[in-house]
Amino acid sequence: MPGSEKEISQLTQGSEASLFAQLSLIKIFIAVVLVVIAWILLKWIRGFFDRLEKHNPRLRFLLRQVEPSLRIAVWFAALLLSAEILAPSQNAFLAALGSAALAIGLGLQDLIKNLIGGLVVIVDRPFQTGDRVQFEDAYGEVKQIGLRSTKVLTDTGILVTIPNADVLTKPVFNANAGVAECMVSAKLALPSDADVDQVLNLCHKVAVCCPYTHLARPIEVDFEEDRRRLDTTLVVILAYVYDHRFAPAMKTDILRRTRRELKAHGILTPLDGTAQSEPHQA
């Protein structure tokens, strides 16, 4: 047995030496060119999908579903072709690959976790490109799902990069789950003695008249007790926006219209009412 292990070790070392000895600048240059071409191709595909989406917005979610898998396929093909060019023989290539895998496994454990997480996200689809998600303190639209990380653009224009390994171990809240519309919740504080029926009627009309409301989905107006202030009652307006990209504009419009109508009917005074709004899962 010790003799066999020694022979295998010598064979592996010889294969590695053969691999590095037969490498040339031309082969390395071709491999690098293939990787660069793959990167340029992916950039072109992204731009093509963006143009297609602007021409036909209904294709947006379909294109975003296809893009992550296409990205992986292009990178896999580029790396496979590069390996075929660089490897002088199958034995030498497998030997070098084994040594590289050992070194990568020891030194790049976090990267490997993120790569596995990226594959799981693409296959399991807890969210997809174009969805509005909340991950810890970050809430916004998923702009890109990569092998290493997921990028989320918040409503304030900040691009947040989330390692895919964290996506597998922490909860992710999806507001629209692959469809265009999502629910928007707007809250407004009212005096506790306000006419509930009148407020209910006014808030429902405001939601119907909002230009962003998806009228085919239900509209609800609920009341909640404000535990922090006993002299106020919270009115909650629940309605669907027809495209989740307009969710911030919709909740701003609903709150603005509601406060204006309540003041016009004497329910709110200029000093009354504190408003907040938040998205909910469809």
C-alpha cells in the first residue's frame, strides 16, 4: 500500500509537471480571450434584454427568469473551452484539477459557499430578477442574481450586494413573487373620536382614484389601535399597485390624497396625523 501511494504521488506530480511544461503564451492568451468574449457576450445579452423589455414590458419577468441560467451556461462553456485549450492531456488536466480543487477548497471556502448558494437560488427560485424583496435592512428590486452574490437596488438608489451564502441561511421576504403587482400598505393616524364610517368611505375612494392602483385586485381599509397613543386610531389602506416599480409613488400618492380629503372634511387638523407606509407580500 505505501508503495502504491508513492507511485500515485509520483504520477500526479509528473502529470502536473507535464501540464505546466506544455503551457504556452499562445494557449494562455486564447484562454483569456475566451473569458473576455464571454464577459462581453453577457454584457450584450443584458443590454439586449433591457431593450426588449422596454419594447414589450410584459416580457420583463420572462427575460429575467432566463437571464441567470443563461449567464451560468455562458461562463461554464467559456471555462470548459479554456480548460480544453490549456490541458495537454486528460490525465494531466485531471491531476492539476485535483490539486487546484484542494487548494481552492482550503483557501476559498466562503467563495464556494456563495457559488453553491447562487446555484440553489437559481434552481429553487425563492426570488427572481425583477422581484421586490427584503433581506434584513435592505428592501428593493432584485437587479441581478449572480453565482457569488445577489444585487438589490433600494428605493433610495443604493445598490446592495448580498452574498448568496447568506440568502440560504437568513429569511428573505418577497413582495410580488414573480408577478408585476404587489400589495402596498399605507397607515395614517386619526383622532380616536373620528367618524369611522366616513373615514372608511373616503379612504376607499382615495385608493380607487389612485392612478397606480390595480383595480382588478381587492382594496381593503382596516382600523388598528395605536398602543403608543391612546387618543389616536390607525387607519390602514391596503391596495395593489399594477407594477411594483411604482410602489413608492403609489403609497406617497395615497397618503397625500388621504390627508387632503380628511382635512377637507374636518377629520384631520393641520397638526394631526402621522403617516407611514410599507410593502406587503402579494
